[in-house]
Amino acid sequence: SQQGEEDPQALSIQEGENATMNCSYKTSINNLQWYRQNSGRGLVHLILIRSNEREKHSGRLRVTLDTSKKSSSLLITASRAADTASYFCATAPNSGNTPLVFGKGTRLSVIA
Amino acid sequence: DAEITQSPRHKITETGRQVTLACHQTWNHNNMFWYRQDLGHGLRLIHYSYGVQDTNKGEVSDGYSVSRSNTEDLPLTLESAASSQTSVYFCASSASKGAREQYFGPGTRLTVT
């Protein structure tokens, strides 16, 4: 069963606005990762945040992690039509041999 | 450039047939994974391998098998295809079991009629 649960399931915004997606998880983690999936394509890794980090930036992406609340958020600033995609969080459990667990994703539509 | 490829990209088969989906990576990663993606379920792990001769069951392994005879390939076999196995299948590889990112293939769309 999925550990990460994204919220909202779908999000529609205008180009230039910011998009925020949230991810909640249940057990302790080593790290949390965000991936993007364009329609009909495989997932692409965006950013990884470790359990001892609180915030991380990459270009227009900002990820926060609150381990006390077991939650993370992905902020895309100044969104573009090309950001239209599904976004997934994935958690790496603390037990070293367990693979990543993916959430169900947030479908983001950016309207030009 | 290193890459991960899947074949075929699309496959239509009949119920009861054996089907093998290929996955090949040139990253030289020890860790490889198979997922299926269905509407409403996100990505679910089928099988994974942490090295040659190592295979492990994932969340939805019933009806599927894998074998790992070399570093580059992890074929996924559906022993007797069922309509419930109609899905999009993704292969991925990683330099570590969980601490690093995964690299995904383009996917195989399988339809079982």
C-alpha cells in the first residue's frame, strides 16, 4: 500500500501562478523524493530532501519537509504551461533494504 | 549517454498467454524495479532486484515473475495473462536501494483481451 499520499489529487491554475502540492506519509523515512510525469512518459526525478533537511530549492522548485508532521510540500513558482504534468512523492523508508514507496500523484494543469 | 529502455512499447495479448516485457539499462545500476500504473492506484511495485541472481516480491507480485542473470536486464514475465493485468508497466533503476533517485523507462502499455 502507498505510504505517501498527495493532496490535492488535481490542481488547475493560470500560467504565472504558484502551485503547491502536499504529501503525507506514515512511517519514518531516510529521504523523500518528488517526481514529475508528463502524459505518456516515464517518471523523472525532480528533487530529493533528506530527513535531516527542512527545505531545499532547485530552480523554480521549493520542497519543504516536516518530519514531526510527516509531511512535505512541493512549490512550483511562476508556473508555465510546460509544468502541466502529474507529480508524485516517494518515500525511502529508514530500513535500508526497502524500496521507494510512491504516492498516487497530483495532476497539475497550468492554463496559458 | 546512459539510458533505460523498455520493449515493446505497446503490446496486445490474449488471456492465458505468457508475455515477457523487456527492460535494459546502461547505467550499470545494481538495483532495478518493475511497477504498474493504473488510474486511481498510482505506481505499485511488482518485483525488484538488488543485483544479479537477487529478486524480491513487491506489493502486487501475484501472476508476475522476474529473473536477473546480468546487471543490465530485468525481464518481467506474466505467466498467464489476465485482463486485470491490463496496465502501463514501468521499469526503473537506481544506484542505491532507496537513498538515491530512480531512473525510469518510457513504459510499456499492455492490453490483455
